[in-house]
Amino acid sequence: MKRILTVLAVAAALALVAPAAYAGSPAHINGGGTGTFGADLDGDGDIDGSHFGLGVTLAGGTVHGHFLCLMAGNADFLGLPLMAVEGKVTGGSSNAAAGIATLTGSATVNLGHGQLFRDVPFEVTLVAGGPGAGSLQLTVIGAFDGVPGDTTPGNGNYDLPIETVATGQIKVR
């Protein structure tokens, strides 16, 4: 019985210490600017791209932050007056040394003219850097499969191609 209590005490102590050791330093992922796909994804004769912005902190298993990808105005896309993916980041991982982060969350997707889709899961992979070096790749999960620009039709998601930072920057630290 004494041995079982000792094992339980050690396990409890490790459970309390392990999260602190795992947490490490907080990771900060932020940036904003415009991006380019370097291609005409919707066949309208224009090179497509977006405006993006994000500010996220990953610390000790807690995630705080927001992500926005806006295709409107001078960055038309799919013939839509607007395509915005805006949401709260609820999960993710990062490797500051490599300058890479993957964020997940739930977004509102606005297609203009009152077409709103709420609580749509998304994932975005980010590579730190400025124009020509940084990049982002957005996947809208469970919606818009197979529409123009989808790199993996048939999987149930809208997988956009990698978008290179044209102006602004992405930081992963």
C-alpha cells in the first residue's frame, strides 16, 4: 500500500511539473500585408491574391489570437465582390527557429451579398518573412470543395495554393 501511495505521489508531482516544462516560452505569430498566388486561379485574367492579418500567442497550451484573409477590392477572387475568412485562432503549433507556424480555428466566411457561413473550421500554415520570402497557405475545412483555386478537389475542403507575401511580413518568434 505504501508503494502505491509513493507511485501516486510521484505521478501527481510529475503531472504538475510536466505542463510547465512543456510550455516553454510563449510563441508570438503576427503579421499583415498582401499576398499573391502568382497565378490566375479563377480565369478572369488577373493574378489573384489577398490581404491578410494575424496576431496570435501560443503559451502553455493556451492560444489567443485572430486571423483574417480578405480577398476584395484590388484583390478580386472567383468573381466574388468579397471573400473574407475571419476567425478566432484556437489551436496551433510553431517552430520559431524554422520560422514556421500552423494555426487552426473557427471562422466566419463572408462571400458578400449577405452570404455568411459561421463556425467554419480553418487551418493556415505560415512561413516567416517579408516580400518574396514569407508565405501562407489557407485551408477552409469542410466547405467549398472543388471550386476554382482548390488544389485538392474531392477531399471535402477548400485547399488554397501557397500564397507568397507581396507586401508586409509574417513573424514567428
